[in-house]
Amino acid sequence: MMPRFVLRGLPAPEPTSRLALTWGDYRGRYVVGVALLIAGAALVSQTTAVTLSLGLLGSAVHLAGWAVQPGRPLARAAVAVPSLIFCWCTITGPKTMWLLAFVLPCWLLVRRRPPMAYWTLVLPLGLGLMLASLFSHVSDKTMTFWTVVVGVVAGAWLAREYALRVRLVHRDRIGPPPAMSSDTP
């Protein structure tokens, strides 16, 4: 017999989707925020001594991604600078690209995922460390960056799926349905 929450098929709402937004709509801010976060991180990771302006532009874009992302303002402010620092740590090449994985806990905090969902950090961290042992040349930076980003996105998706399932389990009633009122036959 399948658990009730699977049969019911009603997904739990995102915790941040219930926040009152002062401007824009939830989906638009979510999509634009994700795009800005990834584009900013990509620009920062490609920075060299010659292209420092690219890194500064990427920093502004990345911080704008956290500002646009729907979530509690204090949480977004708390993770913006640490997330940017992890992005800047990647400019030396594939050996440090694993540090990009620590953007995932920042994301999980803003998205209000349960503490057990932080196990998903293993995926991008493992990918980053594996790539660091395989690649060392700066020319491999782009490939390792996008591989770790895919790991971060996969980790965020797995954390979301886990969190929604946990919420469904905890919100389902255990036992028989509530009794009908006395005036119904």
C-alpha cells in the first residue's frame, strides 16, 4: 500500500511563496534571481588579473541575484557576501572550484529548507573535489565551473524534493479521517 501523501499528490507550497512581496511576482523574481546568481558567479569565476572589471561586474550581478530572489530580507542579506566570497575563491582554477559548492547552503537557507536537506551538499562538493583531483590547468576552469554548478542545481532540486515530501508527511493526519458532524446521516 502506498503512503497517503503520494496518493494525494498535492505538493506542499514553497515557504517563500507565501511571503508578501513589495514588488514583482514570485515566479518572475525567482527565475530572474537564479539567472543573475549563476551569471554573476560565471563572470566572477572567469576573472583574471587582466579582466578584473569582469569580476566586479559579476560581483554586482551576483549580489543583485540575491536581492531579487524572493525570500526573507535578513536571510538574503546574510548569505549574499559569503556566497560572493565563495565565487571569488574559484578564480584560481579547477583546484578551488569545489568551494563553489558552498553556495548551496546559502541557497538552502534562503529557501528555508529543513536542516536534513543539507545532506545534498555532498553532491556538488564531491563533484568539485573529484574535478580538483583530475584537472589543474586554468584552461579547464570553464568546464569544471559548469560541472560544479550543475551539481549545485541538482543539490538544490534534491533538497526541494526532500523538503516538500517531509512537509507532506508531517501535515498528513495520522489515523482515520475526522468524524462527521452529528447533523449529517
